Amino acid sequence: MTTGAAIDGAEELLAGELHSGRRAGARLDTEGAWRAFLRFARRPFDVPDAPDADGLLFQYGTHAFDGPPMFTLDLTRQFGICDDDGDHDHFVQVHCELRYAPGPALDALGSFGSWFFHDSGDHLDAWARALTERPAWAVLGGLEPAGVRVYAERV
């Protein structure tokens, strides 16, 4: 029985959330991306009945993945995928990657990561509030990223 959206449509749903509510031509800032990600995070998906099958990751740091070093805020939703026997097979991660030119204020943040799992008994709003109450949010919240990339990958 399907209880939510299909995982194979998650990338498009996240991209849609990032564009919803913005005026044509308006640039996305960190706060807007975070609100869009949280709307996406609240959407139910058809996930296996397995521990940690639907998780969220908030992580940042300076990296040089495919070019010069950039400060990257990566908002990720991870889905567990099971094989035909119901055993864990792999994960699919859907990323909203916000990239910023490095600078002293961003470099001072270092790196950080925090997970949330929908089946943990914790509350999404409490997790989100704790992240935006971190001192790093005072630096990140009002920034406009130099680039935004939405993509899905199998891990």
C-alpha cells in the first residue's frame, strides 16, 4: 500500500518546492531554501517499514568537489531502498546543495552535520529550530548562494 509520494519523483518535488512562492527572476537565499527544504521534509513518501528509512541531513563545510573550494550547505533527504525480499539494498539521497564563495566568516564555521529520522520519535520542528538557533545560522541565514544544485544519487 502506498502511503506517500514515489521516491523516484523526490528530486522534482524538491526542485518544485525551491521554486514555489518566488517571484519570477527572484534569487533564492539560504532562508528561502531552508523553508523549501522543510516543506519537502514534511511530505510523506512511500518508504519501507524499516529503521531509518527516511532521514534528513543538514551539513556544511568548505570543499573542492568539482572545482575551486566553495563553502557548501547541503540539505539532504535520504531514503532507504529494500530489495524484493524486504532487505536493505541501498539508499537514495536527494540533495539541495547551496554553494557560497569562501570567506573568513564562512571559514570560521568549520564543518558540521546533523541527522534527523522521521521514525526516531523526535520532532522535525524541534530539530529545525535547534539548527537555526546555532550561531552559524546568523552567518548563513541571510546569504545568497553563488549556486544551487538539486540532484539525486544512489549511495
